[in-house]
Amino acid sequence: MYFVKLILIVFLWIEIDCKPRSSNSTLPLTNEILNRLYTEVLESDNADLVTDLLANAFGHHQSQQVDPLSQLSSSLNTLNNLASTLSSFKTVTPPMKPSNDSNWSDDPDANRTTQEFILSRGFSYEDHYVTTKDGYILHLFRIINPYAEHALGADNLHPVLLQHGLFATSSVWMLNSFDEKIIPWVHEQKSEMKGNSLAFLLSNSGYDVWLANNRGNSYSQNHTTLDPEDDEFWDFTIDDMAMQDTSAVIDYIRYLTDKKITVIGHSFGTTQVLALLSFAPHYSYYIDMFIALGPIGYFGNVKGPFGKLLDSSLALDIVGLYDGKFPPKIDRTIKNIFTSFCENPSLRVICTAVFDMIGGMNPDKIDESRLGVYFNNIDYVSMKTVEHLFQAKESNIWRLFDHDEDTNNDLYGYETPPKYPYSNIDLDKIILISGLNDRIASTDDVQQLRKKLKSKIFHDYIVSDKRWNHFDYIYGIDAGEQVNNYIVNVLTKYVEHYPL
Ligand SMILES: *[C@@H]1O[C@H](CO)[C@@H](O)[C@H](O)[C@H]1NC(C)=O
Ligand SMILES: *[C@@H]1O[C@H](CO)[C@@H](O)[C@H](O)[C@H]1NC(C)=O
Ligand SMILES: *[C@@H]1O[C@H](CO)[C@@H](O)[C@H](O)[C@H]1NC(C)=O
Ligand SMILES: *[C@@H]1O[C@H](CO)[C@@H](O)[C@H](O)[C@H]1NC(C)=O
Ligand SMILES: *[C@@H]1O[C@H](CO)[C@@H](O)[C@H](O)[C@H]1NC(C)=O
């Protein structure tokens, strides 16, 4: 998601410095133009402008000695050319579709935290703090639905743990739309449930919903001895989120509820759960079903500009130079810059396009008026985690983090870090939910995972919308219809209230 911001900053620069200041200066970018752009330029093999841009920006075609500043300025020039290209579409555009002109900052969800999201929908919550073996203090939320508790008895609700992916927090499960409120149960019966935000849908459907927060995100920046201001706090990768965070959270919930847990992950949240189940197969015993949305078990075939960026050795070198958190800072000022840029009705569609370029083109399925809410919920990971992504792309498999050979030898007993041993996974109710247009969990990579887990896949659900992308699970305006209804049906049908 940082790259989203990078691209936006560059576009912002164009907006400020490169265009005449007149009321006619904004680019008339409609969805229609963008769709044309996708088919004519971005998706074609011979003119992948954006890919070239990124390759230029990160020196893919150049020697690594080149001064980063001159590289930046050359890529800004290229972007400038892109801007003129975009402007030239003006002459051939049919009239603009009316776009939603409401301001992001007027959206009451814009500045909401997980807690505020929950309360604003009429639910309440409990705070739980889980301390991992290595001292991180994780903020775990439990959504409380008094209607469901009254109807079924608080002890009878089945626990479902929602595990977010990278650059995200517990809030991703709740921010799809504003109209998903708590729904009273009539005569102790729930009504027909529908909804785009999985957390609220599950709570309304009578599940005991737990929202995890990985170490390092805004809710889990605390430690028994380390200070989040120090780089040492940020010395972790997905391996630690799997083996330390996910295991601690599952242990915590099972001690408290004495029940098996359904785990639902999105994106790299699925990698985390797969890693835990591989290295500590006994965790299968505590989980009755694992539902993986946009599953990432392999990572060699990431498509589009993001994939190209992960291939860039210069980008990797840059990432390797830094410790600490990533992005280095997300503050109000930065958020406001993006907000004011993307709030501009004519430019908004560029912001949509950035999501699309990274996750897969599905521009009609994102609510542009909600982009501010989505941007505001982008969050921190460690720099090392980013480095881990590069490693996974290069090796086409998740291995434990690759330090240098000596450190690997000390830590793992091998010079090359061990692969995540998926064949150890002992859970027989795994549900893969995947999309055909997902560039991050690409069809090739999902296929590799499918083959590897063959006998353990209980259902293999491919979303029927052929343009379903990586972010549609979270932001898609059809998330309820395409995915969430399926999840609730499968839980109703197969998940029993197993005691441990
Ligand atoms: C903006 O464009 C319209 C129609 O193309 C033109 O009539 C008007 O003079 C332009 N305004 C400015 C400030 O350039
Ligand atoms: C515009 O967005 C607001 C919320 O930001 C929403 O209530 C409204 O229905 C949207 N209007 C259109 C025409 O999409
Ligand atoms: C958006 O904000 C601008 C400036 O604050 C204001 O002039 C405009 O009326 C607002 N638009 C809406 C739809 O509220
Ligand atoms: C969100 O915060 C920004 C900056 O503090 C403020 O301008 C904006 O009005 C806030 N929006 C809401 C809905 O509170
Ligand atoms: C961090 O955790 C400690 C121990 O639970 C607590 O006393 C402290 O208030 C927490 N700090 C923050 C910033 O949440």
C-alpha cells in the first residue's frame, strides 16, 4: 500500500506543478476513459506504461549506481508524459458520468477507529490484550451483540477469528459500507442477513466475532520491554506474526471460550495462518475451519506493477537499507494530502485506478466515495516484512526470513531458510476463496497452493465475477453477494458448536 501512496504523491506533484492553474485544468478521467486505458494501454503487452514507469523509478533497466534523485526526476518526467497522454483523451471523451461529489472528510467513517466503527453500528465490544511469548502486547477486539447473546446465550456463540493482512488492521472487516447496523432478533430469531462488512454480518448472524491485530499495527504497538520508537521493536516478519501472534491469539480465545475456533483470513493474513498450521500442526486441533480469502501460499506470480516492483533489485536494495517501520510515517498531514487530492471528483478515479492496478482491475466495483475511508485505514508493518515479500516473490515460495548465511545457520541450522512445510497441515476443513482477476493472490499461485493442499481443501470457491480482485473482499460493493453470503451459508451448514 505504500506504493499506492508513492504513486499518489507523484500524481499530486503533477497536479501542483505541471498543470495550468485554471478551472479547466483537471483531467476529465471518467471510468470510461480508464476502462479504455486499461484495455488499450495498461493491459496490453507492448505498452505497459505504468510498469515502465515503476521500472524506471526503481532503476530496473539501469545500473544501480545511478543517483536516486536523477532517477526520480526522470520518472517524474515520464509521469508528466503520462499526464499529457491522459489529457489527450479529453478530445475523444463522451460527457462525464455524474460522480459522487460528497467530500471524504464529511464521511463520518473517515476518522473512525475499530472501536468507533463497532459502536457507530450499534454493537459494543470488549478489549482484550494478549501478550506473546516474545513480549508484544496485542490488542484483540471482541464484538458484542446483545441480541444474539440474549437469544442463544453468550456461552453458545461460536467463535470466529478474523485475521487481517499486511498494511491493515482489524478495521478492514468493517469499513465497506455505512449502513450495516446491528439488527434486533425477533422472537429469538435472526432475520435474513446480508452485508458487505464481514465482521458485522457475522455478529448479526450470531457468531462470537474476534478481531486480531498483528504486532506493529496502530492497535498493537506495545511491548513488555521494547519501545515502538526503537528499531528493535520492528525486528519481525510474517514468521513471527504466524508463530507468535496468531498462536497466542488462538490460545487466548480457546482458554476463554473452551471452543474450537473458525479462522477467516484475508491476503497475507492467510499466509500467517498457513505458516502456523505448517510449523505447529497441532493448532489444527483448535480450529474447526479455516477460510482463506485471496489466499497467499505462493507468491512468485504476482501480476502487474506491484509484481514488477517486487522484481526490482534496486527496490530490494533500498528496502534492505532501512530498519524500523514501514511506511516510516502515516500522519494526519499525509492523510490530508491524499484526501484533498483524491477528493477532487475528476481525480478520484485515479485513486481508484491505483487500487485497481495493484489488486486487479475492477473499477466498477469500488465505491469511490469511500476511498477516503479506505486510505485512512492503511497501516504499518515492519520494514523487514516488506523485505520478506521480496524474498517470497523471488523464491516463489514462503520460507522463513532469509538473513545472511551465518545467521540462517544459527537460527535454522541451514544456510538456506526452510520452506513453510505446507504438507504438515493437518486440518481437513480448509476453504479457499479466490478471484480470477486477483493480481496479488494470482490464479497461478492459488493453483500451486491448491495442488499442495489437495486433500485438505474442503471447498474451493471461485468468485463468479470474473473481474474479482484482491481488495474486493474488503472494499467490493458486491462483497456481500459474491463472498460473504457464501461464508455465512458454509458456517451455518458445517460449523457446529464443538467443545474442545
Ligand atoms: C474552460 O472550457 C470551456 C469550454 O471548453 C471554455 O468556454 C472556457 O473559456 C474555459 N475556461 C477557462 C478558464 O479556460
Ligand atoms: C454519494 O455518497 C454518499 C456518501 O458519501 C452516499 O450517501 C450517496 O448515496 C452517494 N450518491 C451517489 C449518487 O452515489
Ligand atoms: C466539499 O468541501 C468544499 C470545501 O470545503 C465545499 O465548498 C463543498 O461544498 C463541499 N462539498 C460537499 C458536497 O459537501
Ligand atoms: C477527520 O479529521 C480531519 C483532520 O483532523 C478533519 O478535518 C475532519 O473534519 C474529520 N472528519 C470527521 C468526519 O470528523
Ligand atoms: C502497554 O502495556 C502496558 C502493560 O499492559 C500498559 O500498562 C500500558 O498502558 C500500555 N501502553 C500503551 C501505550 O497502550
